[in-house]
Amino acid sequence: MFLLLLIIQHLVLQKLFGIEPSFRQLVILDSSGNLLSASSRVSNYALEKDSIYFKEELLASIKKDEYYLSPVFVDQGTGEPKIIIADTI
């Protein structure tokens, strides 16, 4: 059953990439911030680096059942502006 849930989560993330091409990374975290599922158009290193930088603020917002919107920052790899958006599901 757990494996089926992981497969479904991954498929949902892949479908979101098709719907919204501006998404570069999508993750599903539990309430403790542990990674449950992830899908990315960029390297896993970029995903980890950004997640570590904003993790405390993000988790504090999620625990209050609020959405999270990071400040705009410049991706060091691509030079593009970037934000992190998080919401509870």
C-alpha cells in the first residue's frame, strides 16, 4: 500500500509539471519536513540547497496551516529569479 501511495504522489507531481511549465521543482514533505516525494527539472543539488535555506521558515508556516512564499532570490546556477511556494494538502 505504501509503495502505491509513493507511485501516485510521483505521478501527481509529474502531471503538475505538464500543467504548469514554470514549475522547476515539486516536493511533498511531511509535517516534520521529511521528504516524501520529489520531482525536479533541475539537479537534486539545487533542490537540496534551496530547501535547506528556507526550511525553518517554511515548516513554521506549514505548522500554522498557512501557505509559505519565500522572498525572491536569484538561482546561482541559472541566474533566474526564483521563489519557493508551499501549502498544506
